[in-house]
Amino acid sequence: MHRSAEKIDVEHFVIQGSPVSRTGALCHMDQAQRRASCRAAGELTIVHVSDLHSRHRRHLLETVIGLRPDGVMITGDLFDGVQSPKPALEFVAGLRNADLDVFYVTGNHELYRQDVAQLLDQLRALGVTVLENEEVAWKGIHVAGVGFDAWPEDIRFPETEQIRLLLVHDPYKADRLTEATASLILAGHIHGGQWRLFHQGLAGPGQRLLPKYTSGLYRTVQGMSMVVSRGLGDWMKIPRICNPWHLPVIHLLLPEAGPMAEPDALKSGHEPVKETH
């Protein structure tokens, strides 16, 4: 079982970004390969935080800051329906005090709270970009976010030829997107399947058995690239087994990085081979 606050699985992904008119090529490199690839490339380092559920995770703030990211993307369930919001707000305040850009979309557990509007206002007061079915320009790319109470196909984002990073809580909603909506999607919600055997999660929210999106790098049914986090907290009393807390780090290579290579390991709904650091 993994209940210790120290057991945070920091997992690195290198992704060659591309405009939304084409799907991006993805690869999973070791650190030596990453450094060699990125020397001649523009790169954005993004830390993906999901499903903290108002829990205090010792060393999480220091770990995120130590990764020296350009931005932190929070894909929902930062708060829990019943837990005090204080640990989550303190974590975000620490990120902002470190001068990190933070972007956020709601998950289902925020919507269980009566004070969700006040919490969103507190995040905005801290300098967090709360994305409620909208898109903003950031460091040469576009960041879009779909709140949990909206369906992606109902959102009409502005046309852009730049890389578009889309934040959404539930990865299954990504399957409802039209082709070329996003260059890269970040999602969480499934908690890695709670119990993991042979790289497969066993259960997910909504009585899903053997969910297809649980952890790591995928293609959606429309061929878009998606990174799914196993999350950093729990709302269930059932313990996680073989499923440590998860902190994906995305090294997004900008288009001028060079030719894209399509990996054979990545198929829609199947987990690629990963190397954990």
C-alpha cells in the first residue's frame, strides 16, 4: 500500500508540441536523452497536479518548486467536499510565493461544496488563473480549461495555430472532443484505478471497472495526446495498492525543436512503457 506522504512518484514526459491542426508526437525519454534533445529546443516545463483533495502532502511544495517549472496546471479536486480547504490553499499560496504561474479547473468534488464560489475567488486573489470554459495566452502557447460542470463539445474556443494545452478533470470527457481541439490534454479523476496490478487500474469513479485511462500518456479516440495523473490524495476509505501519489512533469518541446517521431508504444487506451524518477 502507498499511504506515506513521502511516496510521490515524479514521472517525466517529453512531448513534442504542435499546433492544434496536427496531433503532437510524444516520446518517453530518460534524462540524458531529454537533455540532449532539449539543448536545441524551446521548452516549457509543466508540473501537473491533480486530486489533492485538501490533503497535506509533506514535501510536495518543495518538490514542485525544486522542479523549477514554468507553470503548474491543476486539473481539479484540489479541494474535497468535506475536508477543510486550508491545506490546499496553503499549497497554492506557496506556489504563488515562489512566483510560479498556476492554472486551475474544477473537479467534481469542488462542486459538492457550498462555498465553491468563495474558494474560486480566494484562488484568484492568490493570482491563480481559474479557467472556466475559457482560453488564455501564456508563454507562447494557449492554455484552455473546461470546468467539471461543462461538456467539452459545448465549448467553442477561439481559433489558434499555436499549441493549445487543455485542462479537464475527467479523462473520459476528452473522448467527446472533436479532432484537433487540443495539442495536449491533462486530466486526473481516476486515481490510478485505486488498486493497480500489472500497470492496470482496477476501478474508477462511476463504477468503472478496468478504466482505460488511469496513469500516464495516451492517445484519445480522436488521436489527441493526453497525460493522466493518478493524483495526490484520496476521498475513499479504500486504500491505494501499488499506486503511489503521482506528480507528472511535462517537458513540452516547442515546434522549432525539430522533426517529430511517432513512437510505436503509444496506442489509444493503452499504457506505454514508463520510466519513473
